[in-house]
Amino acid sequence: MKANEMLEMRVVFGDALVELGRVNERVVVLDADVGSSTQSIRFKKHFPERFYQVGVAEQNMMGIAAGLAASGFIPFASAFAAFAARKACDQVSISIAYPRLNVKINGGYGGVSTGKAGATHQAFEDLAIMRAIPNMTVIAPADAVETKQAVFAAAEHAGPVYLRTVRCAVPAVFEEGHEFRIGRSYTLREGKDITLISTGMMTAKVLKACGILKDEGISARVIHMPTLKPIDEAAIIRASCETGKIITVENHGVIGGLGSAAAEVLTAHAPCHLRRLGVQDSFGESGDDEAFFSKYGMNVENIVKCAEDFLSISPSERKQRD
């Protein structure tokens, strides 16, 4: 892929399932009647005998996935993130995570970038719910390249995995040579004044913000954190010790997601000043994606302003820089 090339993460997810299915006959896909949206339907076209349509029954789907995993298969259970996490939480916890079964859950349509699908379809708490479940690995890739690699990494990982994807097209952050590994973060820009830690599709916005801050003479470190659990504690601790100020940016509620995970690491090992950008304890709304990023203070301009405020750059100084 070329830098900043736009591609829908859900399309990459569907194609990755097909490619994975060709090399691993144990891979099966379960769908909760949203395959044309999450694009798991692509797997059905190539492997109809390994595709299971369970209908709008996410709880039942997780139970079936658990049974298939116990029988030696590698099931990918795909649904909207809001329903995979909220409706099926008990089945995911007790039937899948408790016995450490080899089930991979795709939570499609995550975050505020699902506004056009309706308020009830927005998932602001799915990462928090999945992080809280023992034995669960939680991944939020940044772009197409990382999504494809995360699908393969999830299949190779022994145990339950929650993979979060989004509906909209996202710009390419990584080139084909990128090597995604579960549990590892990626320092995309070095900096000494402040650290911006992001996950999922927000990393592209953070990189743009970093460029603006650089033009203003601010040296911002950018850390992409695709795995929220287990989280790369060493990278967060190093950022705390070397920059002393951290902003987390996530397409999710600030309660229980990336910001909370970073706070848990900092309070235990290396306290520093922390600010968290994301949805502030709110339910979803219907509307335009980019309008929501602006409303909730999650656009590029607000990331820049948050960094400036954090570094105590006054409005007059900001005006002079403009």
C-alpha cells in the first residue's frame, strides 16, 4: 500500500479470512447476520461448507464457536462490536475465555465511526468489556496492512482473541513490510516534549497532529498501541520517564480503554501527567462520522490543541505560531 492510501478495514478483514482459509482448513467463520456489513460474507463465497449463519443471535453464536473450538477448529465469530461485547458478554466470558478456548471474535463497526449505522450500533465500551475478561487478548489495528496481519496472528495465537475493526475507510499507516506482533507497540515518531499514544484508526490522526506540532517546534513522540491486552508496559514507562507528559487517543470511551490501560501502568510503575482523548462517558448518536470526531474532541485539531494546552502554550503564543 502507498502512504495514506484509503481502504476499508472491513474489506481487508474479509479478504484476510479468505486467504487464511486457503492455508488453514481448521478455520471456520460464524456470522450474526451482518456478514455483508463486516465483510465476513467473503469467506462464505469461497468456503460455504465452513461458514455458519446463526442469525441475529450473538449469544448463541459464541456458544457454537466455543463448541467448534473445543472440537479442534479455529472459529472466527463476527458481529458488530456493540453486540459482540454487550449482548454476548456472559457467553464470551464463561463459554470462551474461562476455558481458554481458541475462539477469535471480530467486533466490527467499532467506535464513533459507525454513526451512519445508528446510535445503538456505536460501540464505545467494547474494548473495556473485553479487556476486563480474563484470558482475553484485545487488538485494535491501525490500517489495512495491520488488520490483515492481525487476522493471521490471531489464528496462530493459542486462546481467545478480540479483534476490533471499523466500518469506514482509513488511511494507510504502515507499508507491506510492517511486522505486527501481539503485545508489541510501535514508536512511529521519536520526541522529547510529549508522548501521544494511540490505538486503532486514531493513529493516522495522531500522526497528522504530530506533523502540525513539529511545525510549531514541539517534539512529540508517537506510539501506536495495537494490542490493548497484553499492553506494552515498557513503552509506556519509557515515555513517562523521558517525556513526562502523555496523551492517549482512542476511538472509544475514555473509561476502560487505552487511556485507562495506560493509567494502570503509570500508577503502578512510573506516574506522570496523563490526559485522555476519547468519548466522555456518553451513549452514541446517529450522524456523520467526522462530525462526531469533531464533537467529541477527537479530530486532528483538538489533538494539537490538547498537546499545546498540556505544554502550557498560551493562546497568544499559539496565535503567533499561526
